[in-house]
Amino acid sequence: MYVECKKWFDPILHFAFDPGAEGTRKGRLMKDEYIQVGDIEMCCDIVGEGPPLVMIMGYTASKDWWQPAFVERLAVEHRLLLFDNRGAGKSSSGTRDFTVKRFADDTAMLMAELGIKKADILGASMGGMIAQEFAINYPGKTDNLVLMCTSCGGVHATLPGPRTLKPLVKRYPTPEEQMRNSIDILYPADWVREHPEAVEETIAAATAAPISPKNALRQMGAISRHHTYGRLPLVKNRTMVMCGDSDVLLPAKNAKTIASRIPGAELKIYANGGHGFAMQFTDEVTADVNVFLEG
């Protein structure tokens, strides 16, 4: 995955944006740039051209987890900000507690450091939880909102069963073993059998900059305290909620709940889509996102 990302990113790093373009540092593309944000150093990339789109990754994930084809298709229409959350990937952990609200604050401060006043926000899984908090707490910084395979948390969330959670909670000896034991949580079993190359891509991405067991536990704690159900009607931004109907980690009922709570939200459900439906149906999902954001 790293090699594929590098092949794709390296050529475009030779080009510069308009120096006056909002959302770039000194008008240039960035790759693995380290930005001081409060008590942490955040690792981020800026890729593509167009209106800014901030992309927030999920539990234990780094920015390398975004599939290259997914990034490529969105970067045609948007200037993407990709980054590692606090304590994940190449971003430092800092001294403060891990909370979903803290992750949203980190995102807002990173945007400010990069001169991004307002952006479309896209979050997947835990990243979708962060995106909810971001839109609620920073409405002036939020344009359109895309929430993928996520939950509002609390008593109104539809939780996975203990068998599903076990591979995520248990820490295996190596990052590779961790991911191999978690694949069936991300994708439907029949799709896994038919797409072994995608499985290997996922594993390679997860092992490029793996999270520490301590920070994985801290992220899980943040997720367990996440709760936005009562505040979701405060979101006034155009919102699209996306999920797969075969997601065993955050079942589709969660997306339906969120969409019912955000005024005017659109709901898009992908047949036979797992938690990683964006990788299963990259062309369709990116087309849907681009059309929505253009609206």
C-alpha cells in the first residue's frame, strides 16, 4: 500500500497550487508534513485541486489507510487534507486525554494552522464520530458533511456483538496478525474470498504506521464515551450519511438513526457493503461523494 501511495503521490508533489489558494501552506502540495497543533505534532498531506475537503480516519487508522484510488478520484475535484489523528500513525500523542471532542478540536486547529477557514468534512467510522463533533462545535468551519459507516454512540447506538468486537479489543503480537484477524469485520466474507489483493492492501496500509496498543485502548475509550444523539439536530449543514447494509461493526441502523436526526440529511446504503464499503465500491462511492459535494 505504501509503495502504491508513493507511486501516486510523488509525481504530483512536483506541481504547485495557486499561491493564493486557501488551504495550502505557502501554496504548495504537502506530503508527510508535521504541523504543531496544541500539545501535539500532526502528520498530514494536502493533495489535489479544488475546494478543500478534510478527511478524518477511524479507529487505530492512519492516513495511509485511505485507498489510493479513493484518494485519487476525490482529489480530481477537491483539495484533500489527510492526516493522522492524535496518537495514531505518525502524529504524536500529546499530554491530554483522548476524547472524540479532543480529536475534533485537533482537526479544527490543524485547519487553522494551514489557513483553511472552512471545508467540506468527511469522516469514516471513528472519523465519522469526530466529524459529527466537528460539525456541532465548529459550524462556521463546516461546509458539507459526509458521514461514513459511523454511529451517534450512547444508548441510541446499535452495537456489534462480542464476537465482532473481540478482534478489535484483543491485541495480537504483530500489527499484521491484528489485521488478518480483523478482516471479516471490515468486509463480507464472500467479498474477502473474491478480492484477496484488496485484503493484502488493507493489511499493508495498517502495518505502514501501526498504532501502539496503549493508544488503541485510549481511542476505544474515546469511542465508548461518544454521544451525539441529542445534539445532531444542531447540524444545519448539508449532510450525506453512507453505510453498507452488511456492516457487522457499525450496523446500518446506526446510519439510519443519524440521518433521521440531522435535518434534511441524505442516506445512501450500499448492498453487500461491509464496514469498508468505500474500498469495495470505490468508483460508486467516490462518484456519489463528488456529486453530493458539488450540489
